[in-house]
Amino acid sequence: MTESIRFLMCPPDHYDVDYVINPWMEGNIHKSSRDRAVEQWQKLHYVIKEHALVDLVSPQSGWPDMVFTANAGLVLGKNVVLSRFLHKERQGEEPYFKQWFNDNGYTVYELPQD
């Protein structure tokens, strides 16, 4: 395992396609399978943790897109610039990611509201 490589993942406990905020979601409302998402996530988690450190952020009810942790912010070392999500459907994720980064010793930078 390469300890200098780290990934942040979020289990898909609440994953679903309930709305459309990008072209990939168009035409897919409620067509995803949570069981399949969990199976795929578990396989991905297994493969990644064989080669890198994997940190987990707790999934939160009402925020199905938290599984897309790459969108949480821009990380460099122990610094993170948190994302300021455009769509209201993702804005509620921000405090959970902020808390996770704070709790794990990151210096957190926030973008202005506008």
C-alpha cells in the first residue's frame, strides 16, 4: 500500500437519482439501483484500499450525491479549498465535508458565497 496516496470515499447508503443537475442525470430519475451502486462501490473500495489509504466520510440522509467525493473540494497536502456547490441539491453537503476535513486535521479554506 502506498501511504502517500489517499482517497476520500462515501458509502452510497443514500444514493439515488432524484433530480437532474447535469447531462448524465437527464432521463435517469429513479432508474438507478441502490443495490447495484452498493455492490460497485464495495468493489471499488476494495481495489483502492489495496493500493492506497481510504478515508470515509459518513453518508447523510437527504444528500445522495455525497458519494461523488471528488467534488468536495480541491486538496493539496493538508489544505483543502471546499467546493461551493451551485445547485441547491448539493449545497447541504458542504457542512459535512467541512466537518470531516476539520476533524481530520486539514486547513480548510472556504470560497465566498457569491
